[in-house]
Amino acid sequence: MVKICCIGAGYVGGPTMAVIALKCPTIEVAVVDISVPKILAWNSDQLPIYEPGLDEVVKQCRGKNLFFSTDVERHVSEADIIFVSVNTPTKTRGLGAGKAADLTYWESAARMIADVSKTDKIVVEKSTVPVKTAEAIEKILTHNSKGIKYQILSNPEFLAEGTAIKDLFNPDRVLIGGRETPDGLKAIQALKSVYAQWVPEERILTTNLWSAELSKLAANAFLAQRISSINAMSALCEATGADVSQVSHAVGKDTRIGPKFLNASVGFGGSCFQKDILNLIYICECNGLNEVAGYWKQVIKVNDYQKNRFVNRVVSSMFNTVSGKKIAILGFAFKKDTGDTRETPAIDVCKGLLGDKAKLSVYDPQVTEDQIQRDLSMNKFDWDHPIHLQPVSPTAAKEVSFAWDPYEATKDAHGVCILTEWDEFKTLDFQRIFKQMQKPAFVFDGRNVVDVQKLREIGFIVYSIGKPLDPWLKDMPVMA
Ligand SMILES: NC(=O)c1ccc[n+]([C@@H]2O[C@H](COP(=O)([O-])OP(=O)(O)OC[C@H]3O[C@@H](n4cnc5c(N)ncnc54)[C@H](O)[C@@H]3O)[C@@H](O)[C@H]2O)c1
């Protein structure tokens, strides 16, 4: 029986391996992690991540051919194929701080593989890594090899959180990069035969190592660029009276452009987009490609601008101050159908409002109070370091409260900010919310989920990103 081991039981390692186990009953899959609580959770009824459809997949194979374990060394030494899906955050200090990928976790995984291996291995980069990481990993492995042969493959993951299981069942493509040597091609075939159990052959692309590594960074940069493009348009729509939803619909009808990823919002978030673009920028700069680096930098700048613009709209509409005012924050996750808050725009918006001394009441159906407190008291880029648990700042704690439902969050509030597009926000009883709020009552829709006209009829002053401005807002220009 072929044995697979995946190092890292996170948002990628857990779902990806669960789907491989489900689709390949003759393969034994072990997912290992240094985090004991995470592995305990994977072995319980309360999985450590929320992802639609994941529970069912895990329940079907756990204990049969899918195992979650902290015995990293045993499973690594027994495996034929080792996936490495550890975190690769942005470096917080030293050379390349704030831009380059931190490969500490990756390197320690590679050294551990070299230490415990007794048979030949295929080592698969699942984490998103800088171009040429495979070369570095190969060096670590071969210099410590004790005669064991390693083949390194790059197999970046393209799943999106919130639709991970759907994406894994039916991927647009699976990308496998490897060395163009006989042993390299053999390793590519071995991994290809795993995916071929459920992915049509024509969707399994094989390339050289560097193309595979770069394609992942490029794909995330292109996706984020579309969001920044429509967000840049949203600012112009507000200035001119155009409606961004109409513009994106019209633009997206062009088959050369397509309709996806053209929703204006308070900004993109998630663990990958910003980190991967920063990494791309760093690689460009290291190669002397400053113009190219500058081009991609702008995608992040527009994203930061959009978050700032949103905060400024809130503050300027409410008579230029939110000091002491209760603002309800509906949604904290970086998008719907996930509990993940890494780099969520809600962090910057909340910090911006707290900076103006607002009192926040936060409701999110999938994010815990502890998580929100941690996020609001953490420095940028610190979130992705697993051993890093920051103390909650006492000042942040006092100004932020947590609500169990949207009605509690909005009670006596002066304003409501919608920061995640959870479906349940579309069907809220806004009449009831209006009645219990301070007047004038404001709604700031950072995801364009509410029916603006209906809310205005109820009596709300509504700001919806990229939509024609409420007369109230027209008289209160925003300084961005
Ligand atoms: N989250 C996504 O949507 C997504 C999508 C595609 C690619 N990626 C990439 O995949 C990689 C993993 O992302 P994630 O979101 O799953 O991260 P994550 O933080 O959810 O999971 C990483 C796990 O690796 C574990 N780990 C770290 N070092 C280890 C070691 N030496 N031995 C054993 N376990 C170790 C951590 O404890 C953690 O549980 C990153 O490079 C990311 O960029 C993420």
C-alpha cells in the first residue's frame, strides 16, 4: 500500500489529504502536525477549521485510511510520498522583513525529513513558496542524505477557503512541477497517478519546478489584482455617480475578461494574497526588476487605500467623530463560509475605528471572541506564526465587545459596518435593527450585500461601496 504523509494539518493539509484519502482508498494517508490541540481537534467531532462538506469527508475515511497524528517522525519515515504543507508567512525581521517568505517552518520540516528517512522519498512542496525553494530544500536533503534518494516536486494548492472541498473534488487544474530527469519524470508520474484517480488527465498539468512555483504566486497576484482593479473603480464610481455593480457586470460580460472576482468590497484578505504578492515583489527586487515590483506593489497599495477609505467614510459621515459611539461590526472572517481571520480587512477597519475611539460590538457566526481579541492586539504579519500567541492588550479589550447575534450587536448602535458577506446578513430584519439603533442610524456595507433602496426607505443612511452616494454622504466629503 502506498503511504502518504502530510506535514502540516492546517487549512490546506487537512482538507487536501482528507480528499486524497476519500478518492484513493488504497492509499494510507497520515496528516501530522507539531500542534497537539490541532491534532486532537482533527480526531474529534469539532474539527479545527470550518469548511463546508469537510466533516462528511473526514468522517468517511478517518480511522480507515486517514489518520491525524503528532507522531511526525514515525509517519514521515514510513511514507513514500511526503507533502509539506506548513506555513510560509512573511518575514517579520531581518533581511527581507515585511516582504520575503519566512521559510523557517519549511526548513525545519526538511531537516526532520532528512533525519528520520531510511528509504527513498518523494517530497512534495504543497506550501506556497518563493521560486527556487525546491533547490534549497534539495540541498538540505541531499547534503544530509545518508545515501537516500529524494525527488522534490512542486504541487501548489489552488483551493479557496470556503469552497475547499468543492475545489478539491473538481479542480480547474492540478499542477505538478519536477526535475526533467528520468528520476524526476518518474516522481511526477507517481504523484500524477494519485490525482488521476479522480481528476481528468487533461487537467493535470506538468511543468518544470520553477514554473510550478511561480505559477502559484502569479495566480494569486492576478486574482488580487482583479479585486484591486474593481475596488479602484469603486472609488471613481462614488465620485461620478456610476454604480460599481453595473460597471462590473458590463465589464465582466466581455468573455475576454469574465465575471469572476469583480465584486467591489472593503478589500481582499486571507492568508495568501498579500503574503504571496509581497513575496513576488521581493523576488522581483532581488532580480533587479524594480518596475515589475512596483507594478505589483500597487495592488497592495490600492487594497490598503480601500480599507482606509472605508474607515474614513464611516468617521466623516458620523460628524467626523466616532469617539464613544457604538459601532456594530457584522462579520469578521475574511470571507463567508470560513472562520479564518488571517489578514481579514475587518482587522484594519476595526483598528481604524478604535483609533478614533469607537466602541465596537462584533458579531461573526464562525469566529470566536478569543480569536478577535488576538487579531486586534497583534502586529501585522505576526498572525501566521503558529507558536506566536500574543497577549491581548487591555485597552483593546475594553473597547470591543462580542455579540451572539446581529440584533444584540446592533442594539443602541450608532452605525453598522458589514465586513463579511455572510448569507444571513442578506435576510436580517432591518426594520427591527433600525428601531433599536440611535438616530440617525447608519449602515456601511463593505460587501454590497444589503438592498440599499429598501434600507433608505426604512430610514437608514446607507453607504455601499461603489454605489451612488446617499445625499447625506455627498455633503460630508471624505479625506482619503
Ligand atoms: N489557506 C489557503 O487558502 C491556502 C491556499 C493555497 C496555498 N496555501 C499555502 O499552503 C501553506 C499552508 O497554509 P495553511 O493555510 O494550511 O496554514 P496553516 O497555518 O493553517 O497550517 C500550517 C500547519 O503547519 C504546522 N507546522 C508548522 N511547522 C511544522 C513542522 N515543522 N512540523 C509539523 N507541522 C508543522 C503548523 O502547526 C500548522 O498547523 C502556506 O504556504 C500557504 O501559503 C494556503
